[in-house]
Amino acid sequence: MEDKDKSEVLNSEKLLSTSEVLRVLNLAKHKLDYLFESRKLKKEDFIILDNGHRVYRDSDLCKIREALFRVMAK
């Protein structure tokens, strides 16, 4: 994501930290890590702050839920 786009999103949307996402989805951290490591979720589709932390939009929660559903359906 370009710096200009990232700053607009950071200023306009409520963003969630990883711990907030885990709490909202009632998900263990290792399951979220698995989704990224197995490329079920692509790191480049999510906002990464300058300090390296990933933050999530509300729409990202839907992506995570869908990826979890696909994995569990197998």
C-alpha cells in the first residue's frame, strides 16, 4: 500500500490491533499466523505500520473469517 493511501486510511478509519482482532474473532494467535504463513491471507493485502505492526480494518475481519471458513471446510 502506498504511503499516501496508508495515511488516508489511518486517519479516516477505525483500525484494530492484532490482539483486538483475536479477541473479536475469538481466535488463537497461532491460527491467524497459520493463515498468513500458508498464504491463505496475503500480508500485502493488510496495512503494516512503519514499526512493523499489522493493523486491520473492519473489512479485513471479513477476509479473515472467510479464510478460516475455507480452511475449516477442508
